Amino acid sequence: MRCIRLSRSALVAFALALFALSTQAQAQAPTSTDWAAYDDVFERGANHAALWGAGWTGIYAASFALNAYQSSEASNRDDRFDARVGVVKSALALGGMLIDRQPHQAALVEYERLKARGELSGVQALGLELAQAEQERRGLETRISSLVVNSLAGAVIAADGRARDGAVNFATGMLVSELQIWTQPNQASSAINRFQPARLSVGPVTLHGEYALLVSPQQIGAAWRY
């Protein structure tokens, strides 16, 4: 079995074209099995996104309330100071959860519209877009804001004469941020990056093999193996 890999952002159009060609036979007459597979990806993604959003919003809301209470009621002066820092961090995180929603709910609505019209090619393109969005939310840029906030929080505590406590605050904040990132939905990415049987016809030549669209935070590409 040989595998040809193509990558770089410039191959987005090619990847979509390969995706359409390799599933040409299926696209002409999608079966109930085809739709069931897409149902699973989009519905599970939307459900996961709803649970993820509610869970992390609840965590940050509880953290904000607890820190707000301790900022004035804690008996130790250092605990009150740290709680004030925690209030700011929790407020920023909570605001981020409320403003930056996961794309899966909107994708499910669009999927249902495309499914009702039988537009399988549109569903395939939507799945690729959703996979790209999932990977972008796991990329380096996503971590920059967390790195800045936690670095500033740790520096403020360290400047209060408690370098060790500042380091612990920074490390804890980054760990929580990583958990938030890696518990996000990734159903579309998992489905698209999986090799699937396909037949590619170019003129009189027909190739039997397997295809996959390879999506990562830095690039998008396609692979065909035969």
C-alpha cells in the first residue's frame, strides 16, 4: 500500500476537489448509511459542545464567586490578595466562554438545512470547515491569551514578595487552560482525518484506494493511498 501526501495551506482547493472526486459515486446517490455517519459527527459534536460550554462556564462562574468571597472574607492577607487576582482571571475566562462560542451548534443547523436539500457535497465542505475550526481552537494562537493572563497574574503575586506562590499560580492556570483546550469537541477532525475507501475516476482510468483529508492547526492537505 503506497500513500501520497500533499500539504500546505495552498492545497485547500485541491483537497476539496479530491474529496468531491473520490466520493463522486456516493455523492450522486447518498445512502442512509452516508447520512447516518454525518448525523453522528454533527450531532455528537453539537452535544459535546453544549456540555463542554456549560461545564466550563459553570467552573469559571464558581471560581469567580469563590474568589470574590475570599477577596474580602479570607482571614489571611495573602489569601485575600491572591483571591483578587483570581477574580480578574476568572472574570476574563468566564467572559471568553460567553463570547467565544463553539461552532458546532451553528454547524448542526447548517447541516440539517443541507441534508434536507440532499446537498452531500455541501455537507462535506461544511465538515472540512468544522474540522479546520476545531484544529484552530487547539493551535498555538489559542494559548497566547492564556499565557499572557497567567504570566501577568503570576508576576503580580511574585511582585508581592511571593515568587513561589506566583509560579504555582501560573502553572495551575496554564494546566487548567490546557484541560479546557483538549476537552473541546473534535468529532469532525477525527472523522475527516480517517482514511475511507473510495474510487477515483479520471477519464477512462479508475483508481481504487483510500482517501483522507489531513487537517492540523498549521496546514490542510489530502492523502490518497492505493
